[in-house]
Amino acid sequence: MIRSELLHELHKDNPELRAEEIEQVVDIFFDEIAQRLAEGGRVELRGFGAFSTREREARSGRNPRTGETVDVPAKRVPYFKAGKEIRERLND
């Protein structure tokens, strides 16, 4: 599902809301998750899963085009762990 499909589905379920209002809610939802992760926090949605970040250590990589060794700096990456209910729905 892409963002426009999500907006369309939400509008079908909530016809009393204008499209702009639904888009604003979706924007706020994703912005809040991104902001919390940027602050080093965690977002848990019961029954769905938890978003957090993980640390990746610095390492040596390889440029696939030239084969040259390249230093890759340490960084934080987003991580998602599915909740119990969603895992059960996937494996029914």
C-alpha cells in the first residue's frame, strides 16, 4: 500500500472528514514517529509493533564499481519489531 491508497481507505471509512483533514492526520502521525526516533526514543503501537533505532558500528566497505575499500561511518538505523497480533495474522 502506498500513501495515496492509505489516504483513500481512511477517507472511505471516515466520509465525514475532508481529504485535507485526513492528510493532516496522516502527516502528523508519521512526523511524530520520525521525531521520536530522531530523539532516540521508541514508539510502541499495541497489537501492531514497535519502532526504535539500532546503532551500526563503523566498518570498512567496498565500492562495488571499483573494488576500492571505503570507510563507512557509524550510524543509527530505524528498526521495526512486529507485535504478537500482527505476527499471528501473517501466519494464520
